[in-house]
Amino acid sequence: MSARILTKKDAPKDINNQEKYLGDNDFIVSKTDKSGIIVYCNEIFSKMAGYPPSQLIGANHNLIRHPDMPRIAFKIAWSLIKQNKEFFGYVKNLCADGSFYWVFTYITADTDSKGNILSYTSVRRKPPKSAINTIIPIYKLLTDAELTGGIEASQDLLNKFLDEKNTSYEELVINLQKGAVI
């Protein structure tokens, strides 16, 4: 009898405010198929997420999506990587025990010799605390907008914010990673 594949419905419902931290030299690595199903994960990913690799492999990566994450962030990510472009961003992940951890993530498409997308690889590391302190209130505004007006409201709010700051999403993320204050 094979093990049941975990889905988003298996994510913890009792979410707590306990934060886990990646080590300064830790890198989380995972690979998914084109639909977001995990086909590889390293030991650090398993340890941080709180699931054994056997439960992560075959599960959709959204299993660890924290409800504090605005859906617009994932819409941006999927839009870029499906175009074979890189995505950089800050992500709050949900652990099996209801705790969470923040990462600075890089996602790229894996392609064949003709440029056809085969899979996606994500590498995550510990983000600067200053970046997380900046992004938390922005994500709160975006998730609140999504609750009242859907993802379109969140997109409009993000576009307005970026216009006011005279920056793009990519520039915002990279500048926060460099320690810039916005």
C-alpha cells in the first residue's frame, strides 16, 4: 500500500506565531514539475517544513503556503517562470507544526535544449531581517485587499505602491535584499 499524497487540505489548521530561522549558510532546494508537484527536496527543506521527504515528494508545493502570503505574489511568480524568466521574492512558509519561516527565494525554469520548460527549481536562503520587517506590512495590505476585492484589488494596490515608489517589483525585491530602506 503506497502512502497518501499530501495536499493543501493537509496543511495545519492550528497556525501559531512560532518562527523558525534558517541558518546563515543554509540553502533550501526543491524542484517541482510544471504544475508545482515536488519531485525533489533537500534535507534542509524537509527539516524546516517539518515533513519527511517521503511526504513532500509528490505533494504540491502550496502545501507550505502560509495564509499570510498574498496570492498576488504567487501569480507574479508563476507568470514569470512560465515565461522562462527568473523570480525573486520573499515568502513566508507554513510548517507542519503550524509554525513558520521566512525565505528569500529564487525560482527558475529548467529547460531542454530547445528551451521547452521541463520543471522548476527553487533555491531559498535566510532573508535579511530588514527586508522582512519592510515586506510584512506590505503583504498585510495585499492580503487584506484580496479578502475584500480579490486578487485584482491586490494587483491594483501593488501597482499603485510600486508607482509611488517609482520602482518595479523586481527592483523592490533586489533593493530590499541589499538592505535598502523604502
